[in-house]
Amino acid sequence: MRFSVALPAQWVAHCHCTRCQRAHGAPFVTWVGFLAPAVEITSPEDTLRWYETAEGAGRGFCGCCGSPMFFRSPRYPGELHIARALFHTELEQLPTSNVFFGSHAPWALDAHRLPVEPETR
């Protein structure tokens, strides 16, 4: 699956909500927000799948490997959010905020202070 975007992004932020934590298996997810028309998704053989919540939000994921990729919600009409880790190049902006920080994972806050192990791959 491929996507292309028309830069610049609207925003970049770390989301600490429990739903993002569970969906990505991570303490937070860094999202890049775009107006939906700025995103083109190419899904060969319709591999893009959507999980729809009771509230009308959707999480887009790859139907082949299960990778979480996209988020949309009535709370953010007209926007499509893309997981920052899916971009292989630098963006014009860095994250500017933490959202839903009230549910952050306290065990991950000092990750940058831990020893760095040598690369083995």
C-alpha cells in the first residue's frame, strides 16, 4: 500500500490516548494531520481496511500485514491523520504538542535518558 501527500501538513503531535496506545502497542503515537483531499492512497487489491468505532471514528490498517496507518474522526472533520513513522523522509515540521497527556504511560517518559545499545541489524 502506498500513499502520497501534498505538503505542508496541518500539524504534527504525539497522542497519548489509551486507544492509540492499544492500537499501536506503544506508549504514544505521533500523528501527522492533513486535510483529507491532500492525501492520495493507493491500495492495490483493496488491502486498506478500516476499523470503525461506535463513535464513528476509523482506524485504517494494512489488510496484508496489519500495520496501523491512518485515523479519521468526526471530532476532526475533513482531516486524515497518518502515523509519522510511515514517512521515510523528513517533514517540514516536528511535533508541536502532546494530546491526551492525562493518559500517558509514565514508564516511557524518560526513554531518551536510557543507555543506547549498539545496533545489531
